[in-house]
Amino acid sequence: MKFINHVVVLLSLLFTSNTFALEQKYHESVLPVIAAFKTQDKTAIAAHIRYPLKRQYPLPDIKNEAEFINRFDEVFDDELVAVIASSNINTDWEKVGWRGIMLYNGVLWVDTDGKIITVNTQNVTERAFAERLIEHDKQSLHSSVNTFKKPILNWKTANYHIRVDDLDDGNYRYAVWSIDKKISEKPDMILLNGDITFEGSGGNHNYTFKNGRYSYVLQVTIIGCDTSPPGWLEVYKDEQRVLSEDVISAI
């Protein structure tokens, strides 16, 4: 997922308003969330999170309430807290099919049980943490792939260890190792110039890399059901799918 710069998000909120009123039956799911942010009570907000709360790689997901409270300022700065607390239940929230209920253009997602399932922002504190992790990440990689601007995916399937990195400004690189190899070894294959495609406002998207007649597609799940994998790898020869493997570990 190409995550939205927090400052751009906040600016967009000033000029973006949902034209569809949220149905009354969903108010009971959203109003307690708004109320928790109005009190700025971290414990109350933590109770409204669906765990694990996914964060942008290389940041680790937040596994439980105690960890959320400890990392609260990484996810919610004062500006975002204020945006949620001041949101209007009738004009700023929208039910979007099976994906859930979104605030504005998808900054925050809540399910119909009143649990926050996605926070699509990254503030200054979290970005600084991510940068430290990225530098550590680069040191563990083979020299052929240890230069990049931002890591995107670090996945394991049953048979492969896969990375996608942004070399600069959306120039995506795909690297893959057989599962028995270390990432300090040279990858089995490196592909450049990947394309990203988004599927609606929920955040689900895919990366596609071409190699002659073959296409390597990485489907990324941001919003799914409880049993959804983080994503899956599909390989096509021409138009025929020849491989599909679920992600069993998203590092």
C-alpha cells in the first residue's frame, strides 16, 4: 500500500466532506469511538482497537492493548486525535460495503462492532522509528538489494522469501529467494519497474512485475476478514495462472 503522508491527509480533510449520511444503525458503532478520542483516554481508545493493528512495514504490528498504549503516540498524534474527536457522525463517516466504516477518505476504518481496524496515516514519531528500522534492515541484505529508499513488503510463503522495495518515487523492485536461503545471499531473481494497482478506498492493492511471458503479482490485504492472509503471490505465464501461494509470515 502507498501510505499517505500525514500532513497531506490532514490538509485534505479540511477540504473533503462525505456527501453520504451514515445510516442510523451504524451510529452506535462509531459514536463510542468518537467519544473515546474526545476524552483523549488512551485506555478507552485501546479498548476500541481490533488487534493486531497493522502498521506499515518495517514497523511491527501492535499486538494488544498494553502495547498500543505504549506506542500510542506513534499512531495518533494530537492533530489526528483532534480530527477524529471533532468528526461529524452524519457527514464525515461512510459505510463502504463489507470493508467497514471509513472516516473521510479512509484515514481511519472501523468495523460494524465499533473496533478500529485500520489507521492509514504515519506521523513524525512513527516515521523516525521506521527510518531506524530501515537502516538495520539494509545491513542484513545482500549487497545487490541493500540500496533502496523505502521497504514495502517482506513476505514468506511456503516456498519463497519475497521483498518489494521502493527504489525512489514509486520505482518498485521485486527480489525473491527460495525459502531455504538467507537474505544475506544473492536473490534468485530481481525484477524492476513494478506497477501498483489500488482496489477502491479500503487500501487493498497489488504489485505486478513482468519478466518476459511471466507476471509476478503480489496481492496485499489491508482490509479483509479474520482468516484473510496478509496477502498472496500469483505467477502467470501469459494469461494463465501457474502458481498461487498465501503469505504465511509478513515480517
